[in-house]
Amino acid sequence: MRSWFYVLGILAASGMAHAQPALQERLKSVSADPAALKQAVEAGKKASFFCANCHGEDGISKSPEVPNLAGQNPAYLLEQIRKFGSGERKDPFMQGLIKVLKDDERLQITLYYAGVSVRPSSADPVQVARGKGLFDKLCVRCHGEQAHGNDAYPRLAGQKLPYLQTSIARYRDQTGVRNNQLMSIATAPLKNEDIVAIAHYLTQLP
């Protein structure tokens, strides 16, 4: 029988298989050059003006149902922008906005939001303790010990409580547009109160 980690590796590789290699390489190159990075971040702040209506000027969303972009892993975020632009991720509003962005603007916006500090939210200490146990058991393999994610998996630390609860429940119930085999497996055993606890744990992480 193939191991759990083998399956994780295959799914992770599949998740990044459609990324634009050239743009991802440029992301690495710019990130490694302090002068180029500063210039890109400044340009990204200007280019992201239309994103601020929902995601906030500083990447902290204005709506509890909209994800924060602040501190998100840049390679992951750039790939999600690509998916919206190609229609692999479905959202009429997002798809329309992303399609008008040039590659340079996509790169710049990504680097701007990735460099903004996350502001954790307050949470119930009892729920946090319980949520940590569940997270360590079910989620840490992909999202990391501090829930900061990586190139293939999103940062969850510091996300808003309602967004986390809704997203986790949709993966468990397979009712969202982003059904994912790995997430379905991880969330399948969760009860509603488990989801609440995990969300409390994640929202207060820096």
C-alpha cells in the first residue's frame, strides 16, 4: 500500500504542475534581489488598488468571508492568480479582474501582499488548545507547524474565523468549488465543533 506521504507528494506535485514556470522563476529571482524586490513591492501596492475593495489595502480583508492575502506564500499566491486567470478556479468577479492583469502586475501584487505583516485575531483559549491538537493531527503535514504553508499549500495562520470555518466545512462536505481529495480525507472526520476549534487556533497564529 502506498504511504500517506507518497500520496501527499504526488498531490503536491500535481497542484503545482500547471504553474507558469517562467513567472515562478522570475518570482524567485526578484525575491532574491533586494533592489528589484523593493521596486516590485512598491509597484504591487499601486497595482493592487482594485483588490483593496475586498482584500483590504494591507491584505487584511474587509469581509469575514474573504481571505486575507497578507503574508501569504508568494509562489502559492501567484499560482492562485494564474488559476483564476485561466478559469481553473471559478469566481466571475475574480476571473474578470485577473484577466486584465499583465504578468508583471501579477508578480508585483503577489510580492506586495506576501511582504505585508499578518494581524492575528483574538480567540477563545479553550478552543485554541483543542484546535491545536486537531491541527497537529490532521493538518500539520501540509500546512506546517505554524500553519504558514509553502509553495503548494496556503498559509492559514491569521485568517479570519468565519472564513476558516466556512472553508473547512466546504472541504469536509464537498460543497465548494474547490473540492480537493487530500482536504476531503483530512476533514472527513471533523464534527462542526472540531472545525470551530481548529478555526480558533488558526486565527490567532501570527
